[in-house]
Amino acid sequence: MRIFSTAGCLALINWVAVIGLGLASHGAGVVIDALAGAPISGAVQSAPPSVFDPAGATIHIEDVDRFYKVYDAAGGHPTADQLQHDYLDPGSEGLHQFAKMRKISGAAIAETLAKRPEIYSGAKRCMDVLPAVRQRVEVALHTLGRLYPEAQFLPVTIAVGRGKPVAVGSPVSGVQIGLEALCATDWLNPNVEDRFVHVIAHEYAHVQQVQALVDDEHPTVLEMSLIEGAAEFTAELISGNVSNSRLGESTAGREKEIETAFIADEDKTDISAWLYNSTPEQPRDLGYWVGYRIVKSYYQHANDKRRALREILQMTDPKAFLAKSGWYPGIQIE
């Protein structure tokens, strides 16, 4: 998700105005099993040995533990100074990058905590799923390495921020997840563990994408939708589902209507009608869904699935990609 990012993210831009849609361990190595979730029809059946690098793909959750030690010691009301010096300053490199990119400071967290204390108290429930999330993400990343040998594996950091963004995925800095923000976006997926796994997988796809494309300061509706759609498709392929599982439900039976409107807007640089416009009360972000359907059509029409996945993740020309996809408004996607 740009939903999530400066460099291109799932990301769910924040817990109120979320997704903009583009994925860590306690620093420990990882042991992988089989792909979690149902495979996509037509997925690669054979693959070369994985190039998964557990050293590069560590999933860090220690920042969350440190935050809640500070939080609990202060009775749920830590000061800006305590948050800065006891939580942020000794934090991981991923947290420091997250703070720099998204203006997260002790003062900013304290301000959000005063305005919306419930997102920090409520996020404690999401701590319980992190060990299982880490195991499932490790499986997904192993699958990514098997299907896409060119993949780069950068760290994932789950930390606590200032209520936004939900997540950031970048080919430069890896993935950062705001625990409190993602925990609050239950409209993405009601199952907390699934929500974290699929959002991280989405963001990890942004790590693989061409930086010049995801950093375009004036993307068109088509361009941004394909960036996010490619991340959604990749998340489904490696983790078993897309990051926003409810879009499929809300669009059922309206595919042709929605996608005909999309064609009329695809060259616009005002993306606000299609992307990063969800709220908890009214999830939207239909560009994610249309982009996903275009990308999935491209993949299903391809004879060489490995090459198709490489072309999806290395896409640089959205118009050419659309022309080759075989997609049209209302197309039936398996």
C-alpha cells in the first residue's frame, strides 16, 4: 500500500484516513514451512531453491515491548520526555527510520495519546498475536523468495507511533508498521492476526517495486492503482489474502459499473476519489481493488507465471502493462 508509504506504500495512511495500500522477528533467524493460505489459481508450480535471506528479513517487535513498559510504568500517561528518552531514543534502527519519515517524536505520541488514549490501550490486544504473525510472515517471505528469486529482503519493524501511518514499505528502508494504527483498522480485516500478516505482505511487495515509479510525486490514478494493486496481488500470492479483504465484498455485483468509472479517471493526477480515502466509517480505496483485478488478469493471462510476477513487481510503464493485461471493465477474475 502507498497506503502506507513515502516510497510506496499498503499504506493505510492512518487509522482514520487510511490506506493509501505497496511487511520482522526479535532479530532472530527464521525457519520456514509451507505457504500459509490458499494458493492463487495458476500460481507457479515449480521454483528454484529459495534465496530467502533470514539475516536481512528479520522481524523486529522489541520496540512494542519497550513502549508498553514505559506506558505501564507511567500508568498509561507517559510524558513526552519519557516517550522520547525511554522509548524512541533506545529504539531499533527501523523505529528511528519510521520516526524520521513520519515525524514521530515523544511530543507527537504524547499529543495523540492525550487525544485518543483508546488506540494505545486497545492496541495491547494486538501484542498477543505478534509471535504468530512473525511466524506466518516468515513463511510468506520464504514463498516470495521461491517465486521471485530477485527479491530483496529488508527488515520489518513493528513499533508504536503517533496514530498514523498504519504502515510504510520502501525499497530503501524495508517495512515499518504502527501497531496502534493497524490495530485500530479493524475494517481491513476483522481477524487481528490475519490483518497484520496480509498488510505486512502487501508492504513487502512495495519493497520489491521500482523506486522511481513508487516515488513519483504526481502519479495518475492508473499508476497508483497498479502500484497498490500489485502489492495486493503479491500479498495474496504469498500470504493467502489481500490486505483489505472487505473490498471484494463491497464491490460484488458492481464490477462493471466501478471499472467503467475507473477508465474515465485513469489518467487524472487527482487520485483522491480512488485511493487513500478510506475512513473507519466508510472504507473506500477502490483503486486498490481495481488495480488488483488488472494485475491478477495480467497474471492469469500469462503462460509463464514466474516471468509474469517479475513483470508485475518490476513494472515501469503502467499504460503498457494495462494494455497487456487482458483486463476490461467487469471481467471475470478467478
